[in-house]
Amino acid sequence: MGLMVSQKAPVYPFGLDGPFTGLTLSQQSSGKDRMVVDYHPNEKQLLAHNACATEILYGGALFGGKSWWLLHHNALHCLQYGNHARTIIFRRIYDDLERSIIPQHRDLFGKLGTYKVADRLFQWSNGAKTWFRHLEREDDVKKHDSAEYTLIVFDELTHFLESQYLYMWQRLRASSRAPVHCQIISASNPGGIGHKWVYERFIHNRKPYVVYHHHHEARHIGNVLIPEGEHTQAFILAVPTDNVAGLENNPNYLLNLAATQSPEQLKAKVAANWEAFMGLAFPEWDENRHVIEPFTIPQDWKVIRCGDWGISAPFYIGWLAQDPESRAIYLIAEWYGRDPEAQSAKGIGLAPAAVHDGIIAREQNTRVVGDAPDPWYGVLDPACWQTPQTGGSCVADLLNGRESLFNAANNNRLLRKAAIHSLLRVQPETGKYGFYAFKTCTAFIDQMRSLQTDPHNPEDVDTKQEDHAYDGGGYGIVDLIDSLPTKTTGYETQEILRKIARIPAYARA
């Protein structure tokens, strides 16, 4: 939870004297009462409304009533706190707001205020305000640096980056002394680029329907005293059968899903099985098979280094060994230049010369690379050979120094992904897998576990993710495959290269 501290959660939501059970609002028109809001939440929605945690994740499966709950929770907050309420509802891209959230909100609550199209703002009649915004790029969160929100809503949380979610906590506060219970609430299905961090934050080693209280002792950060307090968190699991009204209106919904979706998709999207990652770039990756204990590398094995450069972003240096008989490739060591304190993927800012010295030092200490023989050579992102616009030496020259540590790697992203797919399968000639990683190579393992495919190009990974270890290790893997003999091998190398040759040049760049 970092430095997040909150007051102890209230017993009842929205400042009520008891649990929330439903809401009915009517207005008089032509001498008659006209129903404006008639909201009777189902059991799971009631649990979520009454959880009173500082952060709540609701849902976990398709058609569980997620958006309905989010919109009504936001409305209840605004109706109860009036002009003290300043709320914001996020989707990753604006089109998703325009297609779903904004029209639904206007249909449900349009009579209780005015929607200002130009500002994407709903002005409630009682003075509350609700904005609708998107966070397509990572830095879009900085547009809210001067804002204060009493309720922050993320719809489809797994579509967002963890850094975006954590950054918005800075904006969660009330601008007055009014007794407003500030919250961040979210809804989501499994899958998407944020699947891993959402799973780890809300679901892994936690039970649904339980409000977890994370106690923080008082402490000083510099001259600032952070008071003692609690941060509360809950996950409310909802599946399609919880949405009784929705299924009554759509009686064939589950039948249609069962007829068109794979068993893995049904497990994730209908049964809310978050362990069944959707959209994984490498579904063959199995840590029980591909991650192994380190062992001493024989002196006759080929060893190379590989790397992906970064200063503001993390750099990655990996060491690969290849068995000359089975041709299997092993990732035996790594150095990941990522700031461990940063919320997002931030580099540690080492200059190329310092990284060069670090590589030499690690290779001289053979324990770091599994008692491996000296690397034969190295391969690095070819972009490092670009001459800076300001003149001077390129990154590759500074990294290489006098030892010439690296050559330019093959930067064909499609070949990289295809090659790794092939290596993760059992090789027919040996009956073993073509790739293994020592369990000490945690950065590469972590990214292989969670990398998602590019939604616009399934032959590539989504580059919006943290993929530096995958890129750096992939340069070396492709080089070792390219260096294989031309005879047919268990790696299906020739088939991969034939496929790549049929891809237009512009698509291979």
C-alpha cells in the first residue's frame, strides 16, 4: 500500500445511519408523481455499496452488473454529498465513454441535472459534479494534477496501467471539511494489459466479500507526519447469474457464450477465473516447466549476452547459454535497470559507460552468470547505433567501450515472437522444451507470465506494457536461432523464416 493512509472506513455508506438498501426518487409533473430513479440492487451490488472500503473492485466476469453498480454508486455519492461531491469516471479511451458510460448515465440520471457536452461534465441539480474522462496514454493522468475528486471511478480497470491507477490516488481528497467518505471504486473482467497488477492487488491470496484493513503506524517522511490510520480494500465477486434481471431480459446470453467461446474464455469471462489469463502473448509459458534451478554451464556451451537499452526507461542485460547437442537455449542471468521504488517502469538512470562497467564486473564474477564461460559476443537493440541529433557518440559505442560487447541485433518483432513461441513447445527431436530460464531471472519470467498480445496485431506483443526484459532477451534468442545450421531442427527455424519472408517489408520493420 505504500504511503496510502486513510481514516477508518465508516460503518455505513454515504453518511447514512444504516445500510443502503435501495433508492426511489420521483418528481411531480402536471400534478402527478413521475418516477425518476427506481434502483433495487441485487445481492452482490448491495454488498459492494455497503462495503465502505476506501477502494473497491466489483465484478470479475461478464454481465455481472458492473457498469450499473458503478453508475449508481457514483450517483448515490453525488446525491448524498451535494456540492461537496466532485467525481470522475474513467475509461481507457474516449470512444468507450461515448458508446456506453455517458449515454447510460444520461438515460439514468438526466432528469437530475444537466450534461455539458463540451466539458463532458454532468452538473447535478444539487451542486455535485461528475466528469467523464479517458486515460489513453500513460501521462494523461498528469492532466489532473490540480484537481480534487471525492470519488474516482475506473470502468474496466484491467484496461489501465498500474501507474495510472496509483497516480490518481494523489487526487483523492475533499476540498472542504465536509464529512465526505472519499473512495476509488472500479469494475473489471479478467484480461487486458492490467490483468496481472489488478489480480495481485485485489484477488491473489485474498477472499472476495471481505473488507481488508491495512493498518499503518504513524511515521515521519522528512518533516511530514503521516498519522496512524487504516487503508481498507475489498473485492466483490459477481458473475452473470447474479444479474437476474439482465438474464431475464437476455435468456440466451449464456447459451450464446457457451456456443462461441473457448473453454479458457468461458473460465475467465463467465466463471471469473482470474488465473486463466486472457490475451496472453505466450499461453505456452509454464513456470513449472520452463523455469528451472540454476546449474553450472559446461565450458563447451555457447554463451552470449543480449540487451535492450534505456535510461529513463529500464535497460535489460541478459546472458543466454545454448546446449550444442539439444540446441536448447537457457537464460542464465540478467541485470534489469529498473527503479524498484517507482510505481511505473522507470529506469535507474545509469550512463552507458556505467552499464558497460557493470557488465564487465558481472562477467568477471562467474557466480552471477551461473559459472558460465565467457560470452562469445553480444547483441543489442540496433537503435543504439543511431547518431544523436546533438552529435557525439551513439549509445552502442559508449556501451561497447574498447571491448566491443555488442553487435546490432535483428529487430524483427514478428520473428522474435514466433521464435519464442516455437521454443516454448516440446521439440520433436529431443522430447524437451527449446527454452528454459533460471529462476533467478525474475524480470524476464515476470514479463513472460503477463505479456499481452497487441489488440491490433496478434503476431506481436502490446508495446504499451513493460516489455524491456522480453525485448532484450528476445534479441539474443533470435540470434541463437539464426545461427543454427541450415539443416532441419526441432526449433522449426526454417518454417519460421519462411513465414517471415512472406510478410511484406513494411510489416516487418
